[in-house]
Amino acid sequence: MVGTTTENTIMAIQPAIRSRCQIFEFKPIKASDIEPVLIKAAKKHLDFRLENDEAHAIANCGNGDVRVSLNILDTLYAMYPDNLTMDKIVNFAKNQHFSYDKDATQHYDYISAFSDSIEGSDADAALYYLAVILQSGDLESVARRLKDSAALDVGLADPEKINQVINLCNTALEIGLPRASTHLAMATIMLSIAPKSDSVMQAYYQASKDAAHPNLHPMPDYLRDCSYQGSDKMRGAGVMKDMFKQPHHIAKQAYMPKDLIGKHYYEGGPNSREEKLYAQYQALFKYIYDQPFVKSNLKKISMFKEKN
């Protein structure tokens, strides 16, 4: 049994069936391979001579699909049976929208390429993929990816960008296409050329490894809930220093579980903003715990592995 589908086989086919099949992915066909098919079809079925440059232009319009290219040829011949020219092919192509279904796998490939180009600081590539996606009418996916990228890719290297990008994306969603393309392009350029830092993602990842076993790292008693009567006597809850009565409004007492004191999850990124923030982070630890700051040797997670 042989089956074909334009859907993503990983998503569309049940695992029990997929595990019993061999899956072959068909790639888009090169324009140079489509051209002779068009020339032959024009001669054999439409009874006219299609020049090589005309065949090449029509093949490019088909986006690697022979059937689409043949349909374009058929449409052009119906429109200009006696005087099909290169100029008319080019004008026809300009009025056509990029032909891909925004629910299909190829659409998600373009969204992935859009995000990766922003991460890679290539504004031109990001703008190209943005234009491809917006021509399919998918405004919402772009807005979501831009908001995500502001925190994930730029983060503490330029935190003001987060609010700026959110405002641009929300405005774009209110205005709608085609005018919203300018707002999204502005956000795309801003994020692409901004300094990058994944320090926040790395910090949370490091903390989450210890948080997976909270019973192994009990909190100090005085941080426990003290909202019910007798909690202070029964559990020692709430018996802590008032930070607002302390110098600098910082209470010099342990907040970290005892066995984790001295373990640091955050490491500043290599940019001027985070260098200052990281120095403040170290100074606060030294002040609170009266201990020297010793950098933790933590294994970082790959952003791309986490994303996938």
C-alpha cells in the first residue's frame, strides 16, 4: 500500500501506523526540471512554442510544484492564446499570492526560519521570512513569535525592548493587515539588531533542576505561611526580620534552603547592561550572607535543544 499526503506525517498519521511504514519526503522540484515539462505540454497539448525563458519564469511561479506550474501555463494560454509574452508572464506573477497553506508543515518551517533569523541577528533574512508569512495572512503567529523572542533572545541585554515589541504587536493585531506589516517589520528589525542574551532562560533552567526535588531542600521556617493563628509557635512561621526596618531595606537573613546557600543560578551575559546587573547580583549575595561570591560551575542548556 502506498499513500501520499501534503500534511506533516508526524502530526497527521497515528504512531501505530507510522511505525509500520517507510516515510519518504518529496522535496520541491527545481525550476530547471519543470521547464522541459512545460515546453512539452505547450507543444503537445496547446499547440504553441513556449520559449526557454518563458518556461523558466512560469516554473519559478510554481514554487517547485509541477501541477501548479502546468495550471499557470494553462491559465496564461487561456488569457493570451495568440500573444503570450514574457512581460505578460511577469505581470501575471506579480498579482499572484505565495501558494502555501498556513496550516501545512511548510508554513511552520517559515515561522521557524523567521525566529531563527532574529536569534541569529540577520534582519534581512528575518524580514524576508516575515513577508512570506504575512502574505499568507497569518498575523497572529508572527505577533506571538515576536513577543516570545523579546524575552527569550534579547532578555536582560535590553529589557526595554520587551514592552516596545509587545506594544507594536498589540497595535498590529488591532490594526490588521496590510498596514500592520509596518509595525511587525519595526519589531523584527529592533529584535534582530538588539544585543542577545539567554541568561534568564539559563537561570530558570538551573533553578528548575533543584526545584524538581523540593523536599530535599527545605526552606527556612520563618518563610513559611503565617496567615493562620498559632503558625509562629507551631512552625516558626513569620518570625523573620522586617526588611523595611533594616539598613538599605535589606534584611541580612537566609532566604535560600540551607544546603543550597552559595549556589548561583544566574550568570550575566556578555553585554554592558548585564555586566552592571551581575555586579549588583553578586554584591547583594555578599551583603545578605556575609560570604564571598563563588561562581557556580553550572552546565548550560542549549537554547535550540530547549526550543525543539
